[in-house]
Amino acid sequence: MNQHRALSEDTVAGRLAAFAVSAAPPPAAEAVSRRLLLDISGLAFAARHETYTSAARASAAGTGPCTAIGHAQGLNLYDAALVNGTAAHGEDYDDTFEGGPVHAGVVVVPAALAIAQHRGLDGTAVMRAIAIGAELMSRLSLVAPQAIHKAGFHPTAVIGAMAAAASVGAAIGLDRARLANALGIAGSLASGIIEYLADGSWTKRLHPGAAAQAGLRAALLAEGGFIGPASVFEGGHGFFRAFAPSKPANFGPLLDGLGEDWIMPTIAFKPYACGTMTQPFIDCAIALAGQGVRAEEIVRLVCKVGEGTVHRLWEPLAAKQAVPNGYAGKFSTPFCMAVGFLDGAAGLVQFTDAQTLRPDVRALAAKISYEIDPADEYPNNFTGHLRATLTDGSVREIRQPHMRGGAREPLSDAELIAKFNANVAFGGGDAAAAEALFAAINAIAAGGPVRMGESA
């Protein structure tokens, strides 16, 4: 018989498990959970015909009762989580917790939907699972900020596996010991490197779906009696030692006020279809164009930036100024600013491969560079700045003090619904498809059946 010491309340996993078992999300958390369900569903529909979504669907092992959003053919729970997470994150238009940064909804929503349809759970279980998973994912991202990226891993991928395990464990009613084991198991299933930054390849898109899939597997293994290390988070060979070795883990932001002071209601919803930290800079670029400045008048444009953003969004600078494809453009601040300045928008259509070949975009992006600002608040606040020198010798300076769509300036319900409808339309859905999916979301949020407006 396999012996395992009794779970200690003093372990981090034990305390997180106790939270997941007993948590009662407050109204603000419930409201943001509904927003996450709406946003992720629309984004998954938007990408339903994209080649990366088709590739994810082609990898499925067979059919099942779980919905791949926007598709008539049902999948098993693991494949549905993979497809929905990959599709919803595919255009990098999904939610962000700014303190991390991590994308919580795109992991926990696919995981919660998959387990609910697999087990016949109702919307009440789904919404509680989303809130719990998003809260833990947000808090986990604060334990060693920036260090996971520094180590070459994607925080959404590795932290997401842990959050998904807690989300699914809460949904299926695991007791505290089994839920802690699920977290211990998930630590060995977590993965996801950020080498996609080198060439705009597709693996970042895969990470949330893979994390949701890992969390599902971990929770169901634990339900069956499988044992994971109790010290998965704080141990000498634990999660943060492996994925964030450059910074000592500080568990205060994770555990202090857990279950009492919810932080996931501050999750940001993106107004632009690209990397989170680029968004305030796009606002600056659009504001500059709004002053009547023409691209040909700009001699150079220098941005003050946080040092932690440079290796992902600015370097190597020459490559970021001439990106190889639209997906790489989402993680290039020069490209994002150039297309935003010229088009007055940065939606899904601005990040096709064809956009990267535009001579006007390339010419302007080549004029955009950066300098590190030691006083920048990143990652606690995402700000934007530009200083444009014009051909007449004048200088224009613009600042954006925070990310629009975040806690300081949230998108309205009307704006988020408009984004949802536009995403469904981008995915080829008509008004009836949007209405059906919207009704399904409302039914789940009200505690009803978990059906996702399946369509061909």
C-alpha cells in the first residue's frame, strides 16, 4: 500500500486546496467570470476556421460530448479543452491580469466547460470553477513576477496548469486532500517555453489549451487516488524553483487575504488584438495621428518602456521593426504602433500576414525605437509613452497612464458585447449564430445547462 503523510494545512498546496473547496465568489468575481465566459467564447468562435485551430482539431483522438466552440462535432474533454484554449488565445485578443501578466480566462474557461459537459454539471459549477481558477492564476502570477518569463517559460502555460487543476477539482467536488494532490500532479504536467518569440511560430497559441488539458488530467488523476508532492510550490525542487529560479518565491501575494480579498475582478479585457503591454503604446500612436501628424512627417519616434518588456516586445529591434508575419507583429511594439497610427485601429484584420508587407507600415515601424525608463511601473501598471521628432524640428510627447480595458479604465458591457459580436462575425457567423451563442452563455451564467450554441 502506498503510504503518504497526511496533508498539512501549512503547505501552500494545502492552503490553496482549502480555498478551492470552500470559496464563495463575491458578486464582483461572478460578474467578471461571466465576462470571461463571453470574451473567450467569442474569441474561440472567431478563430474556428484558422489553420492553427484546424490543426488542433485534427489532433483530436475521437468524438465526445464536449463542444469545440463554433463546430458541430463534439470531442472528448481533453481535446475540447485543447481546441478551445488554442482557438481563443490564437489571436492574443483575450483577457490579461496585469500584475502577472497572465491570461486566466483562456485556460480556466475551456477547462471548466469541458469538465461540465463531460460530467453533466450545470452552469453554477462552471461559473464557480472559472472564478476560483482565475483567482488562483492571478495570485500565482504575483509570487515571482517576471522571473518565469526570464527563465524562458510562458507564465500562462505553466501557472495555467495549476489554476486549471484547481478549477476542475472545485467543479467536480474534490476534497481538500485530493485537490492538493491535483496541484502536486499539475506541477509535473506544466510546460511551455517562449521560443515562439524568435519567429512568430504557433506554440504560444497552444499553451492555454495544453494547460487546460493538463489541469483536467491532474484533477482526474487525483480523483482516482493518484498522489502528487505536497510541497509542489515551496519545495527545493518545486514549481517556482523550476520555473522562476532567478527570484525567491514570495507567497504573501498568493496567500494573504485568499478567499476574502478577491483580485480577479481587476482582470483586463483587451481593446486591441495583440500583446498586452503594447496596447497603451497603440493608444499613444492613435492619439498622435489624431493630432494631424502624418507618417512622413515623423523623423523618429522613441518610447520609454519598462525593462521587463524589452526582451519580448522590442528586441532584437531590427526584427521587431520588420516582422515576418502577422502573429509576430502582435509581439512587436513598433509594428503595433505603426499599424495603429496608420489605420486608427488594431483589430483582427490589422494582424494578417499581408499587413506586415505594407510599405507604409514597415517605413513607420523602422522609425520607432525605445529607451528604458527605470521609473516605469511594469508589471504593476502597463503604461504607454512616445516622443515623436518631426521634420520641422518640433517634438510631440504623448503618455497613456494605464491600459484601457483594465481596472483603471474598464471596457463597458456594451463595448465587450460589441467585441463579442465582431469576433463571431470574423469567424463567419451571422447574427443568428451570435444570438445563439450569447443565449447559451447567459444560460450558463444563470446556472442552467452547459450548451455552447453548436454550429457547423
